[in-house]
Amino acid sequence: MTIQIPTPQEIMAPALAGASETMVLNMGPHHPSTHGVLRVVVELDGELVVNLAPDVGFLHTGIEKTMESKTYQKAVVLTDRMDYLAPLSNNLCYALAVEQLMGVEIPERAQVIRVLLVELQRISSHLVWLGTHALDLAAMSVFLYAMREREQILDIFELVSGARMMTSYIRIGGVAYELPADFLPTVDALLQVMPDCIDEYEALLTGNPLWLERTVDVGVVNAEDAVALGLSGANLRATGVPYDVRKALPYCGYETYDFRIPVGKKGDNYDRYRVRMAEMRESVRIARQAWERLCAMPPGDFMTHDRKVAPPPKQEITHSMEALIHHFKLWTEGFKPPVGDSYVSIESPRGVLGCYVVSDGSPKPWRVHFRGPSFINLQALTHMAKGRLMADLVALVASLDPVLGEVDR
């Protein structure tokens, strides 16, 4: 099945030539409800959307091209800036692809730390989506509540990395630093209150008549069309397709964690909302299991012992000239993977995030390319919007949860 997505030029041409009685309207690129710098060219017949084309590229930063001029380890900091609401997920996908290329084994403790942090990242990202989605539809209180819990999660990221958002904490070979002493109690405090907080969000929205009016039967996508459009993440699962990379192609030991895949029935805005709310609950479950495993593990082994990619421990550098030289060469020259390529996909908060890395045997990647779920999910906007009111566009964009930094890269 093929679904045609028009270009902005195709929509604008008839109107510019005076051959159409419909009106062409630009929504954005600077608009408070586009969740980034997005231009949407809309053809309207009165208040009804006749056709629509997303126009991207206004936030292009050349991240993939820039990575070709950095060593593999130094390129990690660029991944933070793609999906800036899920930097740790971006770190993880890139690190897994390079580790696969190098054939590096990761210690179990580092794997568990990664799982715990990316699940907290998923909750944090969904909280931003929930708060801004509700704010777009004039529900102010939900935004304030969602930001309250997100601040706690950002405090945890700052605790482990020194940065609240662009952490670069997940590195090739493991994680950057050992966890601080107050990490486990701080995470425990968050996980204890989070289920009640989600109940609070749902009490405000799930049965709210105004929320139901703006989301139920709005932006419907069936399972067949969702697959044809390449949707993933909550946008796909809301149509009833139970696909989650953590279950289908497990990584970081996800096959050893107990969690469910929430799915919807209609594939409308309301189902996308319900699926993401359920996903937050499942992320709390996974994070609790990872927390329990960390409590039972001794400290240490947060980085691989493979000296091809990992620097020597700092205590060795103070008394070993060989360790100091190794550290210096690793950070100035970088390591050299074998000639080849690798591809790894993970389940990011927005869907299937893939990283393709090509090595020519030098310390810098020959090519790095990401499959950004926001870029692909945004294609569905045309399909969802046709025949709907212009006022629904705000809710439709928000329900897809795009991050334009990931779309443009």
C-alpha cells in the first residue's frame, strides 16, 4: 500500500496560479503549537483541511556530517542534540552501534545503569509531551504538574553527569562515571511517588469532557495505514500493533525485565494519549527492577575492561607511564574500528531510533546516519488532518510528539 505525501509546492501552485478557490495558509515555522521550528502548509476550504504538507529543515544543524570529523568517542556529545528531550536514548543507540562494530562486551552493571536511566528519560520525555499537549488544548494545570516531576528526573541526571539535559553520560563501552552515593535513594524517592502522580494526571484528563471532545475520533490512523506510513512507538501501538523494539529485538538485557506493551484500538489522539500514559507506568516498573538489581550489585565495572575503547582507570594514570600514554593517545587520536558497518535500533520515547555507522578503519566514522522516528512519524500528519478542522491541527501535531531537532538533524 502506498500513501502519497504532497510537497508544499504542490499545494501552493494552484492557489498561486489562481486556479483554486481554496485558501493556502502557513502554520509556522514559528508557531507556539508546532513543538519546534516546523512549517505546515495547509490548504483550507473554509475551516476544513483539504490538504497539508509538513515543510522541515528550518532547524538543520548538520549533526550527521559533523560526526564524520570527530573521533568516535568525541561524537557522543553530538547525539545529545538531536532529540533534545531524550539525549540518553540517543547516546545509547550510537554507543550500541559502535560497540557492535568493535565487538565490545559491556559489563552487566553498566547495562543495568543504562536501562534505568533511559527509562527515566522516557518518563521525562513523556512528561514534556503530556504537559505541552495539554497546554496546547488550554489545560494549564497539567503542564505545571508534569514539569514538577520532570524536574526531579533532571535533578537525577545532573547528579550522575553534572548536566541536566545534554549529559553525554552513556559512552562507548559503558557509562562515563560511577554512580554517586545518593543516586539510589534519590531514584527510589522518585519511583515511590511517580505512580500516584500519573494517577493525578489521569484524574485531570482521562475523563475530562473537554479533553475527550478534542481527542476522541480525532486524527484516526488504522493499523494498515500506520504500517504503510512507517509509524513507530506510541503512534503505531495506538493503532493496535504491539511492536516495541525492547521486546522484538531486545538490547541491554531488556529480555530479562518484566513489562507489558500498551496498545490502543482506534489509533486516534485519545489512544495515543492513553498509550503514552500506560508507557510511563511500565517505565516505572522497569526502572524499579533495574534499581533493585543495582542495589544487589557491588560498585565498580561501569566501563568495559577492553582497552581498545576504554581508558585505563584514573588510579593507574598516577603511577603508570604506559597507562598515561594510553589515556593520552585514546583521547587525542581515538580508537580504530575494523572496516565495516553496523546498524542498531532501540525504542526511544518517539519510536524506533536507528543508528547506522560505517567505518573505513580510521579513528573517525566514514558515515553516521540515524533513523529518526520523529521525521517518519511526521509524515502521518497529512493523512490524519484531511477533512478535519483547522483547530484540530494543534492537537494532531502534539499527539505525534515530534522533536524537530531529530527531524532536521
